[in-house]
Amino acid sequence: MRNEMKRKLMSGDPAFGVSVMFPSPHVVDVVGRMGFDWVLIDCEHGSISVESVELMAMAAEAVGVTAIARPSVNSFEAIGQVMDRGVMGVQVPHVRTAEDARRAVEAVKYHPLGERSLAAGVRSSSYGQGMSMSEYAEVSNRETLVCLQIEDAEAVENIDEIVGVEGVDVFFVGPSDLSQSLGYPGRSDHPVVREAMERVFGVIAAAGKVSGSAGDAGAAVRYRELGVGYLYAHLTTVLGVGVKAYWGEVR
């Protein structure tokens, strides 16, 4: 149970992923074979069930990429459900306060770092095979990744307190919802939105933490220049770029 993507991020290197919104272990398999570091299994916006999360996590392990799940909400139950399926971390939506951040960490980590329910028969603990439960809890606390989404105006106002919460590995600045929360829906390039994002990136960097965001290749290059390390594109974006290049050659 090793989280290679987390190791990469903690060493200062960027990690590139793909967000998948529909249930498909096959897509996860393909993503891994294309050289990406990780896959985001999106249960907030997608049609992915808990059962499919487990199958997609299995596919990720088989092909050597890290599976991160986005639960539908920031709750003990929703986070625990995806963690028990064997993903290596979560990207928790709409974290607005330091208390929201602490609640997310407590749902991911076992005692003494959190309050996650410990069970022997689930996939994340290898169904109780290969190591004791106490050993598993220790390894899980070390290897699992906690990413929090900063995507509301309230979160921007509270960012100094949020980044001070222990146990968080990545702070993801969501351009789409943040643009809407700031009054410019869908306009992540608006100066007000850009200024807010860059301020948050600066606070995260000053705290010595990893920042994240999402977008196409141009956005990824711009974010990398701002020190962002946790990056992904939506599957539809990746497909769209490939299809456009294909038609440009054959038509």
C-alpha cells in the first residue's frame, strides 16, 4: 500500500491526472497506460456508484496509477464509503472553513489522527489479510492523501485559517465554482477570479503546502508557473484535444 503520487507531490514534483465522471474501469486502465500519475474518480458530478469506485480503484492499482475519489459531499459517511473501496485519498468539495477542513481529515484518518471507522473486511484493508489491523491503520494514515477544494468566496476569505489545519496534503483551487461564487460564472480568466486564485496559491505556498487546480494544457502551464503541483484535466478535455488533432490531419 504505497501512494506513489503522494510521494511525488511531497518531493516537489508535479503530478498529472485525469478526472473521470462515469463508471469505467477500462478508462482508468487506458489513462494509466498513457502515462498519467493519477485518476480522479468523481462522485460529486458524475454517475459513479460506490461499487464502481471499487472496480475503478482496482483498475488503477493494476495499471500503477493512484486513485483519488471526490465524494459527493464533505461528510463522514460519504468519505468513509469511498475510502473503504480502496482509493488512496479524497478530493473533498466545498471546504469553506477550518472546521470543514478538520472534519474532512478526521473522516480520512484513523486514530490518533482522525475518527475513520476501522473495519477488517473492506478492500482498503486488504480484507484483513497480510497485516494486523493496527499495522494497517498506521500505514493508511501515512499513505492516504487529503485534498480540500477551495472553491467558494467564503473559503478565500478563510484561507489563512484553512491552510493551518493539520493533516491536509493538497489545497485544490476550483476555477469553475469559484468563478461562480465570485459572481463571474464560467469566467475563470476574469481578473477578479484570477486575482483570488493567485492570492490563494500564494498563501498555500507560504504555508509550505501543495496547491492544485484543473484545466486544459494551457491552464496547466500557467498554473505550473504559479507553483501548482496537483493538476488534472477532465477526460472530455483530453479526448477533445485528441479528436481535434485527429480531424486536423485527416480532413
